[in-house]
Amino acid sequence: MLAYALRRLLSTIPVMAIVALLVFSLLYLTPGDPAVVLAGEQASETDIARLRTAMALDKPYAERFLIWVGGAVRGDLGVSVFSNRPVIELIVQRLEPTVALTLGSLLIAIVLAVPLGTLAAWRSGGALDRIVMGFAVFGFSIPVFVLGYLLIILFSVHWDLLPVQGYRPIAYGVGPFLEHLALPALSLGIVNAALIARITRASMLDVLNQDYMRTARAKGLSTSRILIRHGLRNAAVPIVTIIGIGFAMLISGVVVTETVFNIPGLGRLTVDAILRRDYPVIQGVILVFSLTYVVVNLLVDLSYGLFDPRIRY
Amino acid sequence: MTANPPLLAVEQLTVSFRSGRRESPAVEDVSFTLDAGETLAIVGESGSGKSVTSLAVMRLIPDPPGRINAGRILLNGKDLLALNDSDMQRIRGNDIAMIFQEPMTSLNPVMTVGTQIAESVRLHQGRNTAEARQHALDMLRRVQMPSPEQRLDQYPHELSGGMRQRIVIAMALACNPMLLIADEPTTALDVTVQAQVLDLMRTIRSELDAGVLLVTHDLGVVAEMADRVLVFYAGRVVESAPVRSLMRRPRHPYTLGLLGAMPRLSTRGGTRHERLLEIPGNVPPPGSRGPGCYFAPRCAYATQECRDAQPPLEEKHAGHLAACWHSDELEEPA
């Protein structure tokens, strides 16, 4: 197990290297001289020349890449062109709202989807199944920003229950924190919930037809115990897999959701950086997102052995 | 006269399965009784309704598509079909337990076998985790599991087929059931392991004084284990008799065919390669059954009478019932 974890951890290095190369190339794939692009329209020739030297843009491509990677490994992602502050500092500042939003929506998605998907499988073909699967199609089809505005209109404008926008750090109290987080986490969570519910249903349907489920019933166990203790654990591997894959969707959703709800997180930082062509920031944020995705899926892989003892590494 | 009710009495049970709009019967008008300490074997080809009957007693027919249309299932005089779900859950695994056919697939792959055995004891006898674990260990010893302490924390995939079947048996016996239903308990096992498992079941039966409903297609197993036999054909009971009476002189041509199709070692020299007899044709699917005896299309004795009217299950000899118009004309088995 430990050996497998280490091996699996090592195998993320080439993945991250490729990601880093792509992220780094981003700047140079855009047309024009990067220094001109970065310096902006009002820059003078000397400004551009200074920037070129400062960013080592006069060095060969491979050397620049290695310099950048060397910095990234040590946590130095360069300096924002716009604010002149280290990129890593900007990211750390914006981390909390995004982590809160991501975890919150993931929690909502799992809490909604796993029981609903299980019930849909148990009553497959029935009314409950159709309602849940209808909800899943709806949740998966509706764009996050549309759902976000709908929720704002309903809960904030119409019923005046929750704040329209913004974010309160958890340090200012759990109540306001949750109040502000509720709608964005819900609108982002629904999409993921739809996906997880579908997979949960499919996986449970498969498990429910297994002989050992009949054995469990023959023991006189209650339906809930059969579904949860005997069913879900057997159905878990596809479910955690889709949660890991859905994480990518969550990251892109974060960018949209933070914009809709005006949350000062990494998503906002990304959008602002793109609008300002602040390439070092864009690169830094993408690198962080990619790293998170790779780590999440590494954890998913390692979790398989916890759910299914037949999986040995 | 206050006769005790039999341990299990099945009365006019009819079970059907829907597919699309069509509802086809899997079991028709089946009645039998089973006493404590007795072993009743149900034999028949696949699709003859024997497994469906045993599942119906547990009320484990998947619904939909299956449905118990009519009949009563009385356990000590109490109708199981009239119970609500939670009352039935108290009976399952406690009063009635089941040994399933496939030890490879009927154990939960992600739970240790100790937990799986302990589960029903905790549920039905309200024991705590430690007591239930101890009980599971006792059960493993009782089913003669080698090195039982280690087995408790193993998963099914770490055990051989024979060991898994012992686990399945230990699970079924954990709460000392009064009725044990064994659905093809040895079919999926190697021959040597089969003998061990049958041996174990005999030992346990004598300790437990439970009634055993043994579902099998293996007449060898029947001869070794059963007191009485029910022969199923196309969802109906065609013969019901004490095992010796049935083996000596079957009163239904289908049973005669089954006995003829059973391989046996000849003790006489010379005829070692005796030919196995087969029954021509197949069990007719529910849609294509006529008004007469379901076996008539495959029967060497069939007459017009057989094709026109279903023969009733009648006593042909003391305790020996058969549903055949021509019982008396049958040859004795070779």
C-alpha cells in the first residue's frame, strides 16, 4: 500500500511537468512579443526592454522554462504584472473563499446525490426514480450562472432570506460565513450532484442484482441497512471515481460562480487576470488548479483499497 | 383432537412472473408439509419452480417481476404471507434461514466473514459486537472451519469455494433456525468438497432438530439426505413420496426418467458402460402448455387422456402421491 502510494505519487511528477510546460507555453502561444503584451499598450520602448530583461525573456525558451519551473517548485510563481505583487501571495490571499466554496458544494453534492441515487436505484422504474433522474437531467443541463441568478432571485430578492452576493471569511463568524456561502455552494453543487446521482444509481442498480444482496435480505436485515451497509460500500468505487472526475467541473464552475456571486476567490483572480492579460497570475492559478486536480484524483485512487479489500496494490 | 400444526405447510401456492404484459406462472398450485427434524427434498430440472418455491417461503421473490398470486405459507400455523415487512424481517435469518447455491457470489465481497456471520446474531439476538464475534467464532468451529480465529477477519475472496460454503452455512445457522432452506447447497462445489459439506449438513441437522427443505437437482444428494421427496415439473408437483419408496418404484414417468438419467456405478461386472437414459425434449414454456398433463409431450406413456386433462396428485400407495393417469403401468427402474 505504502509502496503503491509512493509509486503513484512519483507518477504525478511527469503529469505535472507536462502541465507546467503547457501552462508556461501559454504566454508564448499568444500572438505577439510577450514583453509587449505584458507591458501593455502605453509602455515605452525602454519599459518593454526592462521588462524583457527582468523576466528573462531575452534568454532561450528552454532556459526560461527551467527558470520558471525552478521558481514554481520553490513556491515562486513570479510577480503580477498588474499589481506588482508576488503571484503566490495573491493566490494565498484568495484561497480561503475558493476552498470553502469547493468543499461546500462538494458536500452538498454528495449529501444530495448519494442518498437520492441510492433510492432511485432501489425503486428503479418507479415514480421516485423518475423524479430523481429528471432532477439529474435538469441539474446537469442548466448552466451554473443561470442557476445562480435564479437562486439569487428566489432566495435573496424574492424571499429576502440570504445575502445576494459577497463573501464573509469564517474568521468573522460561522453564521455570516454560511449565509454567504449557501447559494453559491448550492448552485455549484447541483451540477455535480446530478452527475454523482446518476453514477450512484447505475452502480447501485448493478449491486442490487448481486447474490449477496439477497443473502443480506435472507438474514432479515432492514432495507436501509441492506442498502447502506451492503449496497453502498460495494457501489463506492465508481462513485468516488466520478467525484474525482467531477472535481475538474467544480474548478471551472468555481470561476463562474465566484463571478456571479462576487466572491473574491481564485476564480475571480483568474477572470481578473485574464481581463488584464496578467500572464504570471494566469499561469500560477492554472498550475494550482491542475495540482489540486491531480492530488484529488491521487487520493481517489488510493481510496479504492479502503472500499474494496479485493483491490490490492 | 388438537394436532400440532406441521413446522411448515405450503398450501396451494401459485407464483407468477410478469414479462411485459404477459404473466406466466412459475409455480402452480403447490402444496406440501414439512415437520421438525425432517428433510424434504425438492427435485426437478432448472426452471421447474423449485427455487422459486423455496424463495417464496422466505418471501424473497423479487417483486416486480415476481408475485405470489395465491396460497398460504404457514410456519407453525402462522401465515407468513399475511405478515408485514418488519415482522417478516424478524423471521428471516432467525426462524427460517437459507443456504444459497453460489458460495462465490452469495457472500458480500467487502465485509469480513466474521462480520457477516455476526450480523444476524446482533440483529436478532441483540448481542453486542464482542459477543457476536465470539458467537461467529463458535459458528466457524461448528462448521469445522480450519483455523477459525484467522478466518474471522478474512474476506470471502481469500477463501476457497468449500470454505465459503461453510461460511454460508455458518451464517444460516447462526441464530439456530427452526427451518433451514438449502438451495442447491453443493452444486457449485468440487465433488470431494460436496461430500464434506453434505456430511456437515447431516451432523448439523441432527444437532438442530430443524426442518430442512433441500432444493436440488441431484438425486444422489436426495438419496443421502432426504426423508421425503417432492418432484417438480413445470411448476407443479408431479410426485411426492418417501425417498425409498420413490427410488424403488417411481409412480410418475418424469421421475422414472430422472432416475434413468442419473449416472451410477454398476457393481456387476461387464455392464460398466451402461447408457444413461435421457428424457427427450424440454420443459414446455408457460405459453405453450395445453390443458392436459404438462409432461405429456415428452412422455412415452402419454395417451389422449393425458393431453386432455391434468391428472390430480393422488395417493397411489401408502404416503406415495403422484399426478399421473398411468402410474400403474410404469416399469420399475432398471
